[in-house]
Amino acid sequence: MYVRKLPSGLWQATVRGPDGRRHTKTDRLKSVVKQWGTDQESALAQGDFRDPRLGDTKVGDWHDRVTRARGIEAVTKVKNASLWRTHCELEWAAWPMSAVTRLEAQEWVNRLTTTRRARHKGKPVADEDQDVPVLGAATIADVAHLMSSLYRLAMREHPPLVIVNPFADLELPEIEPRPVEFYEHTEAAALYEASGEWRTLVELGMDVGLRPGELYGLHGHRVDWLRGQLAVVDVMTRQGLRQHPKSRSGWPDLNRRPLRPERSALPSCATPRWSGGVLSARPARKV
């Protein structure tokens, strides 16, 4: 480390980092820059030296690096890209990572609670559209989690890009549990009659409680016809078939769901038939 006085009258301390580059700090007081240099040399000796300019990395640039490096599923990658593009990019992409404070992050979350949805009823929302609801609490939590995960990964770098996460433990809107609605017996019967050739699908969803993706991904070889059980393994997503359900509890050893004998999804006179490997049911013909 060496300290010098600049022609401007300011004092500057210079420390050479482990990468061979020079790192400097300038201040009006000689004691300030000297103390900074001493701290940097101490950190360098302990292997904890951090380039002060790492925090100048733009949030958008760091997001691009993380997106390329992370090995996450295609479904999660598409969801995160949509959240970033819709809610985060315009707000934070140009910010240096070390410049974001907790108060600014909290103010942004508060604004999200009054922001209209970007899509409604399956269509993009236009400025002239009326009666468009605001973002739900779950969406806001997902957006905040995305930003917080970027900072967590930056803090795990060695040396870390930043030393604090301004998006951690923010005050988020409470996610209210959805009311549980049940079908009446007459409603279920009417739905069965109206479903036609899709009755097997409807009855499985009604009686077994499978999610839509689990229903669409169910194959016949996952059904134990003798015991009246099925294993939830394959899930159909927008990006294709996925080999495990939404949660870890859905793996086959833990999630074999019994079919109710009093209302089996298959008629008593039916035998399993196959269509592209996917389970379908047809009444058995008498020979």
C-alpha cells in the first residue's frame, strides 16, 4: 500500500489485489484512505480481499450471467424469465448492485401491490382495458423471491459481489388461503354426463384429486389395476412431459393414490386401452 496526495488536494491510497490490479480510494482526509488501505491489506492477508468495484456490476448483467449458469428446469426458467421481463427489468436492470437499498426495494414492492396484471383472461392487457385486477400476493412474492435469489447468489461468490441482500425479508402482502369449494353430487353427476369421452379424466380429477398436469401426464403403466392404485410420476407442462410432480411428496414411493372402488374412474365393464401410451378407457366389447 502507498498513500499519495493528488494535485487536487485529495489523498489517495492504492492497494494491489491478488489479481495484480490496483485498487484505489480517494478522500479529503489522509487518515481515511490510510485506514482503508490497512483494512484491505489485512483482508488480502486473510484471503478475504474483495474488489470494491464488484458492487458496480449492473443487476441486469448479473441476471444474464445467473440465467446462463443455473441448471434449473425449463418450466422454472420460462417462469423466471417472464417475471424478470414483466416486473424487474425496467426497474432494476440498470442499477449497480451495491446501490440498491432495502427502503428502495420495499417501496418497489409496495408499488407492485397497486400494479395491474400484464395478462388477464389469457390475453395481454392494453391500456384501455377496464376491470383488470392488480397483481396477486403470490405473484408479488415470486417477483421478490427472484430478486432476492439474484442477491443471494451474488453474496455466495468468492469474493462476493455484494455483502447485503436488500430484497431479503421484505414486508410482502399476505397470501390469503383460497376458499375450498366442493361439488354437490348433482353437479358432479351433470359434469360426468357432459364430459362425454373425457369422463375418465373428469372422474379421476373429481375422485382422486389429481392436478390437471398430473392427469394429462398419467400413463397406463402407472396404474395398478389389481390394487386400484395409481402412481403420480409424470406431469404434463407447457414445455412437455416432466418426470416428477410439482412437489417432492409426489414421487411414486410416497404418492400412490387409491382409486375409490365405489366410484372407479373406469366402468366395471371397461378394460384399459392405449392411445400413444396414455391411459384411456373404452367399454369392453362382448365377444
